[in-house]
Amino acid sequence: MQQAILITGASSGIGKATAQLFADRGWNVIATMRSPEKEQELTEHPQVLVTRLDVLDPSSIHEAIAAGVERFGRIDALVNNAGYGAYGPLEAFDREGILRQFNTNVIGLLDVTRAILPHFREQRSGVLVNISSIGGRITFPLGALYHGTKFAVEGISEALSHELKAIGVQMKIIEPGFVATDFGGRSFDLRRGDELAAYQPVVTAMMEGFQRSAPNASQPGLIAEVIHRAVTDGSDQLRYPAGADAEHLLAMRAKLDDRAFMEMMQG
């Protein structure tokens, strides 16, 4: 029986590239997204089931898993990819904005994971992949909310790696650096805080830093390759840096103490 993988946030970027790569390599793919009716390319692939899953809607999570099992008989891997980034001065966010960031990146990830684990436990196998970020190991200015969620994903995943061994499930964390996707236009919520003039210098510097990094960003397909390796290598490796910038920055974080690293990041 062909193996099957469920991917959240598969409408674009890393999620879509991962769905295409796994399907091209013989996997059955449950490509989930909030608006599947808008998807055109993945629906043409005979080994891809495109279906709705909104991580903020628990019923859609269970329905997507059930649809995948009904179509393919089993699910062998889950990629928790759905998420977005909220950047800006903390004062610029209301409570609703704070809850939206954590509900999407953390609570939604936990809900999808809880929903799939009984299936993995029953078949005594599975690979759980959480898409974190270098932002789950290091921080950039104005990222209190986004980094808070990705640091949470790192801790959740590391803790899960211990208990999941009891049911034959492997835990994997993917840590991309900057990626050439529409993250900035669609999923990146940058609050400039113009009304908070005291923060404007750091906002300006942060935006300039992102612009300088953009030309060197990794392509989504590169990250998809790392995800494929994590799912298929059969190893007990937990963390997978993805992209040259990710490897460099994480190596520097391991090498330097807090003061030296913070000074480097602040230029």
C-alpha cells in the first residue's frame, strides 16, 4: 500500500511545494487548506486529495483526516505547516491579534496533532513533522508574538519526541530560514506602530533587514526536500535546519553567548 501524508497550509509556499514533491515521488497526499475550491494545480494530480482544513475549526480537522483515511486507507505522516507571522511592537497589537497568532500557530497545531495521534497509535507508526523556523531558536526585533509561538512549537515538539516513541511515532522539527514565498504579502502581519513614534527606528531597521535578506531567501522546493528527507530517513534526528542562512545563524547561536549573539543580531 502506498504511503500517505497529510499537509496543512498546502495552498501555497512550503506546503504546496511539499505536496507536489511527495506526490511526484509516489506518495498519496492529503493537501489541506482553508479554501480548497481555489486550488487548481494540485487537484490535477491523481495522487492528491485536496480538502478543507482550517486549524481554527476543529470539526474541519477531523473531517479532513477522515476523508484522507477513506480515500487512501491510512495516513503515515503529518506535516503541521499552516501558520503566519505577526511582527510589530507589542503595544500595536490588541488582545484579539495576540490570540489569533497563538491560536493559529500553537493551538491549531496541537488540535491537528491530537486528532491524528489516535490513528498513528492504532497503526503503531507515523511521522509527525512540525514546521518551526529559525525563529523558534533565535529572535529578531518586533517578533515577540511570532517567536513566542515558534519557541512554543520547539518545546512542544521536543517534549512530544519522548512520549511518541512509546507508540512508534517519529517526531521531526523543520527550521527554515528566510523563504521566497508570499509569506510577506499573505501571512505576514507587520504592525508598523506608526502611532508609537518611539518604536519607529527599530521598525524601519527591521523592514530594511528583511528587504536585504529577500534576495538570498531559499526556494520553497528546497524546504520541501528537507521535509522529505526528515519523513523518509528513518533516523531519530529531531531538528532539521533548512536553508544556508538557517544553518549559519543556528551555528552562530550555538557558538556565541547571549550578549555576543544579541550584539551580532542588532548589527
